[in-house]
Amino acid sequence: MKIFVVLFLIFSVILFNGCSRKKIVTENTTETENTINENINASNKNFTETSIDDISDRSPFSEINVTSPRTHGPEIKRLQERLVELGFIGIGEVDGYYGPKTAEEIYFVKAALGFVDYITFGSNEEHYAGTDLDERPDDYQVVNKELWDIIFNPGKAVFLGNISFIRHFNNDPLVGEPENNPKVTELIETPLPYIAPDWVPSWGLEGGRKVQKEYYYENGKNKIFIIEIIESGWEYVTTVRDFTFQNGLQIRQSIFLESHPALVVRFSLP
């Protein structure tokens, strides 16, 4: 009988210790899982690579921005693929990284949608020496939920596709001289009366001119009709281009250069 009691007490002690260890292990495991979940949530908020494929389903939406190290993830790759689909091939490689090239195309899209003015510094390095990006809006490269929805809205595809054509048009090295451009047909050039702005002194009127050019620009199988009015004078140039696409869509682009090392580009619908 005594032996039975002793064995019972020994078994009870072993069982109690086992339960205590199990409780401790369980508590530690739960704590570890909570830490992992917190880290995952923090990563999602910071837009590091995750398994989420559809950013539009994420709530709350986190903005996409250029960061160092660069923002990376499947949502960025999806955005790049959409931009290429729309014709914005200037992003370069579709690699899932939100870098300067992708941000520059986004900047142009935002300008076309009227969110910001597009400010560019041209290709004449001597004339644009010493400039920086301070002239640009603070949020020029940010993709928020509103912009994301527009880019992926099927109803905006035609408009954004035409905007991508304007993007290529602006980058065409011969576009400033349509009479020498093999893509341009049926050019009509008409001089217009030149009236200098009030801020131009009388001795600065020499060389001022205003001209209207009407022509078709062939982009593959498409022909886009363009009316371009260029006004230039003493240290300033303004250009207004009205694009009429085959589907009837019209987009106006105004470009300003007034004694300043930056071109300011604005869009509107005529």
C-alpha cells in the first residue's frame, strides 16, 4: 500500500511539471506568432515584398513612393505592367522596383490628369546647368489610391494610351521641326500676328514671332491631327498643341519657357 502511495505521488509530480512546461511552451509560441504577425503587418504598411497581388483590395491603402532602398513588391510589378500596356515604355524593365524611371512616367500621367504641372529640364545640359528637382511638386512621384484606381480603370485606357503617344511625341528629336520629320504629313504653316507680353521691353521685340502649324503625325497605323501654335520672343517661348485623335478625343498641351531653366507642361481638354 505504501509503495502504491509513493508511486502515485511521483506520477502526480511528473504530470504537473509536464503541464507547466506545455503551458510555458504554448505561451512562448503565442508570443512568437504575435511578433511575426506584427512584423508582417509592418512590412505590408511599408510596401516591402508581400504575397498580396491586388493592392486595390488592401485597406487602408498605402501610398507608393520612391524610397531608398527602393520600394519593391508584386504590386509595383503590376503597376509597371499596366503602364507598359498603356504605352508608357519609358519605365524600362518591368522588375517590380519603384525607381526614378517608373516615377517619371507616373509624373507625366499625373500631369495629364490635372493633378500636377509637369516640369522638365530638357536635354540642353549647358542651358539647364545647375537645376535640380526642387521646382517639382512634393508629391509628383506618389501613387495614391485615387491615382491607382484611375490607371486601372478600363474606361480611362484610351485616354491614357493617347497620353502615352504625346509622351513619345515630346521625346521625338525632330518634333520641334515637323517639316523635317518623316512622320509628319500635310504640313500647313501660317504666320500669325506677334504681340509681345507686357513684361518684354520694346528693345526686346526683335526676332519675336508667332506661327501656326497644322499637320498629321503618323503613329503606326494611326494619324493624329495636330495644330501647333508657337510664340517666341525675348528669352521666352510658349507652345500650345491641340491633338485630335482618330477616336475623336482631343487633348491640349501647353508648354511654357519664360526666362527659366524649366519647361512647365500643362494639359487640358479643348
